[in-house]
Amino acid sequence: NSNADGDDGLCSPSAGGCTLREAIIAANIAGGRSQIIFAIPGIGVQTIRPLSPLPTVTARSMEIDGYTQLGARRNTVGASSDEPLNTVITIEIDGGLAGAANGLKLCGAATVRGLAIGGFPLAAILAGCDGSFNPPIRIQGNFIGTSADGITPRGNGRGILALPRSDGGAPTLADAELDIGGDVSIDRNLIAASTDAAVPAVQVIASSLSLAVRIRGNLIGTDRSGVRALGNAGPGIELRHPQRRCLIASTITDNVIAANGGDGVRILNGNLASVPPLCTPGLPQLNELLRNRIGRGADPVTSLPNAAAALRVIDIDAGAGQGIRYGDAFFNRDINLLHVADGATVVVEGAATRFPIEPNQYSGAALAVDLGADGASPND
């Protein structure tokens, strides 16, 4: 109930109130399931300005819910709509005074929702650290890289860096270890204005094989309107699989990925040392890239091309039974809209083999698919 940043060892309404820093420390000490709710006095947006890095979240299960603050309201606009997000966020975390810090560092199972997180030199949210990760992680309904209005840029170095590990069970997309966004309107994130061109706005580096990751319904590279550019300096999404033949279960669906400073989506081999390069997956893994608007706005007429390819696949051997769906060969209802300003729309390079690119809608380039990243050739 305080937007200050002190820690006097007490998290209570008295004695100066309970700051976000104190609430995280108290929840970590408790160790079990906890929820951080907000009741900061005042009307309108309440801004929290940490003076140093916030404590790492280590509790077994923690929910940080900005929608509990007075005046906040969850989004009701679905991903298929061309209307702006109508989210009302009233808790803003400004990292301008925190030093070389991430916004929130999640090393325990956690849900983060209803926050505007901006101004941190590193990641707005770092999920996983020091080899530890206790799934699930849910990042839903936030404005990352803007102020609470969803328009004014408050760029972080990057948006989200996730290093997910297995929960020990079989990988299923119905029970994913990592969720960024969701298939319902209230879970959609806005991720924009990241400042580090060397890293993706959203980067998932799989640290084990038995994983499921979902990235759904987000605006990545626009403001809340979905049609005005507020691009991230680097690529939009990067997913690193453990090895070229060992793919985690993943779904990247219903996102707007536009106006970013590199590829829209990049899928590549992460060369994870603990997984044999020529492993044979024990179970077929479903990998989906469906209904995204890459280089297009939410409307989906507005041209907002990323600086490079809409989709780049590097050193991935899809093989048999991997369940790859990157488009829709049957009904066209799941196709991606892929738009670039020049160059190839889809680039497949390195030792990438047996990677099916289903029918999609391509525009803006003479070359739809470049096999080998060597420009137009008979091989294409």
C-alpha cells in the first residue's frame, strides 16, 4: 500500500506501509503460495521507482497482480479484433533509478499481471536464473516498455528473457511451463520500445528438452492501438530449441509482431550442451506458428514491416513426427500474414532441413521463401 521503495523489515499498513520490495521479501520468507495485491492511496496511476534492483522472486508460487489497484481494468478486446487494447493499468514500475537491473527476476513459480514495466536497462522480466526455474511462469496482461497509457515509450533493454526448465512431467501445451500472453483477451501483453538492438524483445532459451512454451495474443512492436509503430530495437521473438533435432513443444499464435529492428520471429538451434545433438525425441512435439500478423498491424492492412525477414529458421531439422504447423495447408483459417519491405519473407538457413512451411499470405517481397539465405536461386 505504498509506492515508496524502503524496507524497514515490516510489511504492514502501519510503520510506513508495505512497499513492493517489502512485499516480495515477505512472500519469499513465507515460501508458500502468496499473492501481492495493491492498495496504494490515491487516484490514477501510481508509480513505483526502485532505487536498486528489486528482490528476486524465490517463493514457491507468487502472484503479483496490478489489477487489484483501484481503477485498474483488464482488457476485453480479443486478438482477432482490430480495436485497440482497452486495458487500464494503474501500477507502473519505473526502473530509471534502479541501476543495472532487471525489472522483475523470477526464480520461483510466478504470475505477473496488470503492471506497466519500463526504464530498466536489462530485461523488464527475467524468468529463470542460476540454473533454477520452478514452473509455471505466467506473464499476462502487462504493458512492457511503455508507461501505463500504453502509448508513451518507456523502453527496457529488452522485454522478456525466459530460461524455462521442465516441471518433470511430459511436455503438454495444455500445461505449459511458460505462458506469455494467452488465448483470452485479459491475458494479452503489450511489449514495445526495447532499446538493445543486439537482443530480441522476447527471447526464450530452452534449458531442457521436456518443455512446453506458449506465446499468444500479444502486441510486439506497436503501441496499444496495434497499428502505430513502437518497435523494439532488436528482433521480435526468438525461440531457441535445445538441439536441431530436439524441439520443445511450442505455440506462437495470434500475435502482432511488427516494426521491430530485426526478424519478426526467429527459430533456431540453441546447441544445449546437456542434450545430444542427434537425439531422438521420446514424444512428438507440437510446434505451431499460426494466425500471426508479422509486419502487419492488428487491422491487418497497416504496413509495419520488421527490419529483416518475417520468419527466419536457423539450423533446425524438423524430422518426422515433430508436429510442425507453420501455416495452414487445408482451410486457410490459421494462416499467418507475413509482410516485409524488401528481401525474403521467410529465410531458412544453416543446416535446417525437413522444415515444412505451410501456405501463408505473403506480401511486400519478390521472394517468398529463401532457402539457404543466399537470395533468389533455383533452389528456392
